[in-house]
Amino acid sequence: MSTAFFFGYGSLVNRLTHGFDPAHPARARGWRRAWRYTADREVAYLTAIPDAGCEIEGLIAPVPDDGWAALDQREHAYDRRDARDWVQHEAGGVEQLALYAIAPERMRDPDGTHPVLLSYLDVVVQGYLSEFGEAGADRFFETTSGWEAPILDDRATPRYPRAQKLKAGERAYVDDWLRRLDCRVAA
């Protein structure tokens, strides 16, 4: 078995979007999620940013020796960073642990031209609900910055390549949080 792992804190928490197994719950101390965009993608997506007073949940999973190229391609807008000092977990045999994050000098705040895709947010929240229940999904919303970003409702025709169909309760949960956060959702 591989001794190299990644820490996923966004769409990689949703096991329906990848085949990396076995996955284990983990926490990254000193980090929070934020909505940002870069020149590498036309829409905003999650990144991890340093925040000494915050902790984010996610999953770690082993990456086979031939799997880094595919994962790096999926996460092409990020830098792969060593996360062994930040991520706590109970998985055995972890010798290498990577976290993908946008380099600070490349981050931009989302805007009307670079919105958050609702289909992407749906996938992330579906993963948190599945792995950590509503309490964990609540923590996802609470430990993510940038909710003032415009959100493009692309549910009818998802633009996110790994979009998943949400159950009615999952969809209602996401929509409720977007209302509570007073998010700007546009078609």
C-alpha cells in the first residue's frame, strides 16, 4: 500500500468524485477554506488559507505511485504542499501527506465574471453530509470564507465536471445555508 496521502477539504471529501481508497477523516489545524479564483480557471473554487485560530475537517487517502499525475491534473490550479505538520488523522503508514492550495500571490476574490458554481458547492456539501453529518457540514460553512462571492445556479445544466445529483434533503440543506448566509445566487 502507498505511504503517500493527500488531504482533501473540498470536492475530494465527496468519495463519489474519486477512486482513492481507503479514505480516513482528518483535520488540518491552522487552516480555513476560502472561495478564490486564479487565471487557471474561469470560476471560483475552494482553497486553504492559513488561519491560526481555525481547523478544517476533510479526508486523507493514499495515492498510488502512478496516481499523482492524475491528481495533480485534477488539482492543476493549486500547488501541492507538504501537510504532515498540520493534518491530524488516525490512519497508519502515512509517510507523505499533501494539501493542495492556491499560491497566495495567484489568489483573487471571486466576482461576477468568476463566480462559485452551485454544482461544485453541492458536491462539496454532499461529501460533508455523507462523511460528517449535518454538524460537520455546518462546520464546513462556518470555516469557509468568501460567502459574499456571487454563486451561479448551474444545477439544471452543471458546469462542474464531477457534478452529482443531490437528494431533496441535501439540496434543501444547501439552499437553507445559502439563505442564512445571505448569498447572492443568480441563474
